[in-house]
Amino acid sequence: MRFLFTAQPMFGHFHAMVPLAQALQDHGHEVAFATGKSFGRIVQHAGFQHFPCGFDFDGSGEILQELPEWEAIARKVPPGPIQHLNGFIEGLGPRMADDVLALVTTWQPAVIVRDPLEFGGYIAAEYSSVPHATVMWAFYITPKPVEGGKAVLELRQRYGLPADPSLDSLDGYLVLDFLPASWTFPHWPPLPVTHRFCAPPFDRSSDAGLPEWLTALPPQPTVYATLGTTFNQAPATFQAVADAFNGESLNLIMTLGRANDPAQFQPSAPNIKIARYIPQTLLLPHCAAIIFHGGYNSLLSALWYGLPMVIIPQGGGDQLITAQRCAEVGLGVLVEGTLPTAAAVRSAVKTILEQPEYRLRAQQSQQEIKALPPLSEAVKRLEILARTRVPQLNADS
């Protein structure tokens, strides 16, 4: 069977889908990614076929800022998550839909699998009567009860699709969730087509490895800090994190992102190391805790390795909500504000390291994730969807 993954040309969006795509390949299926032309080298490096579709972007920086019509879209609603959501729907959705509609005719996928902020694949699937699935992040991103719902309805109307006022069709077939049931938000119950599976984190979009200096760090706990691949244009936040470790009996390894120069920071102690990029899946087994921005892939990695967390949200629509949930369930500490002080970061790090319940809760979540059904079961579920073309209701529905 053929499975087409539609993803925004951004590292975080792509990385979240790779484990499932690899599992499909391992079971003999043909897999391809539809995403921006300049992101194709990343897709191909991971071993997948690439179709240039949608907005041409290479994954660096913030994609919405590159959209010619972004200012016009942004003026419609106040700044915040809904504004960003509208950008993905109105600005990026039609570009992907147009290209994927042509691709569906020639490549004929059995199922389209979309990232939760990619709406063109959904439109193309609905137009072509192809079943579709969504890879979920930290929580279900739904435009239904908010202003973004209107934008999706307008997108459907643009392509002559039948009216769907409640948007039941948006994720009406299958949602794949890679987080444990204990993570579920009480006020956002999972959709009846949601199924949970065990998916390891992925971040090997290059041949980068561990630095040689890792083994020479002082023999004390190591903390890793990252602001992800998109929201890392925050030098003041990075500096506050670095300053928090000056004079402490802790090591800090901080990655800035590929577009930032480590030379702009001047760590004053040998316990602080700064780099552009180190794969988390290689580094986190050497760490005692993680500081991050609340992005989904870093969250999954932290849970996978059972690490307590300090979360400093940087403005992404899911980041604050993720941080608040981490604090609620005892996985970590939320540092308020996008410009934290070194003292606030230092206090949060000491809290998660000195109070053992944070590590215990992270390890419990680690066990829950690894006890979920394997991705081979997700492959079976997608095969069933391809054959039956009917919604895949879970056992609780």
C-alpha cells in the first residue's frame, strides 16, 4: 500500500511523523512525504521519497513570517495561538491542497497522514475520497470551538466540499497518539477515533553525533537546555539559562539551533557547554534533567528517557498548555514569562533535582509510554483504514 504523509516543512513537524513512517516502510509499504521543496533533502536523508508540495521552505526560522500574505492574515485576529492557527490554515493550506490534489491523481495513496497543523492534505483527501489520519502532538489541536474553525470551513468551501459546520470530518477517521493516557487533559477528552501507540522520539535529520568533550565534563549531574528548532531566536532566554549555572555544581549543555552562533555567548565556567545542535536521542541518556520550551518532540524525548523538566514557553500555541500540564501532573516546573531571570531558572532546576517526586513521576510516565502497543499495531490500524475506509473507533467508543 501507499501512504502519503503531508507535513509542514519544519523539523519538529517532520520529526514527529518519522517513527510511524519508518514502521510502515519496515512492513513493506511505500511511504512518501509531501512537503516544501527546500525541505526535501531532510526527507530524503531520513530515507523517504519526497514530493515537493506546498510552501517552499527549508525549515529554518518561523515559516509564517515568510508567507507573503501573513500580515493580512494576522490582522484578522489578535496575536496568539488562533492567529498562528489561521496562518497555517489560510496561508499554507491552499498551497498544499492544490499540490496534493494533483499528486493523489498520479501517485494514488491509500491513506493520507497529516501533521496536526497541516490542513491541505485533509482538504485533498476529502476532495478525493481518500481516508486520512492525524499524528497528534501533546494535545488535540482543534479549530472547532475557536475562530480557526471558520477558516477551515472557508477552506472546505473554496474547494467545493460539502458543508460540515461541526467539522466532524477533520479528524473523523483516525488519530494516532504517542503519549500515555495519564497525559490526557481532563477538559479535552480524546476523540473516539484516537488510538495510542509506543513511538520512540526521532531527531536524526543529519549525521551529527555526540561531541568529544562530553566525557570530559566534571563528574556532576548534567542538565540539557533547548528551545527547539523554531522558537530559538531568544538570546536573552539562552543567556539567562547559561547564567543560572554559573557557580553551580551542575553541568549545562545548551543547544541554540542551527542558525545561531554559540560564540555570541561567553560561558564563564567549564561546566557550561554550548553548541548549535546535538541529537537529543543521543544526549539525553547522559542527562539528569531537561530545560525546554514546551515543544512536543522535546516533551516526548524527556518522557522517553524519564527526565524531570523545566519548561520556559516561547510563544508557540501548544507550549504554555504543555508546560501547565507538566506542572499539574508533577513532571516539572513552569517558569513564567518568555524572558526569565537566571534566578528563576536556577530555582526551578534545583527544585526538580532536589525533590525526588519529579524524577519518580517522569519515570512513571516513561514506563507508561513504553507499555503502549508497538508501532506495528499502528501499521495494522492504518492497513485496516486503507481497506475499509471507515472510522477507526477505539474500544471506549
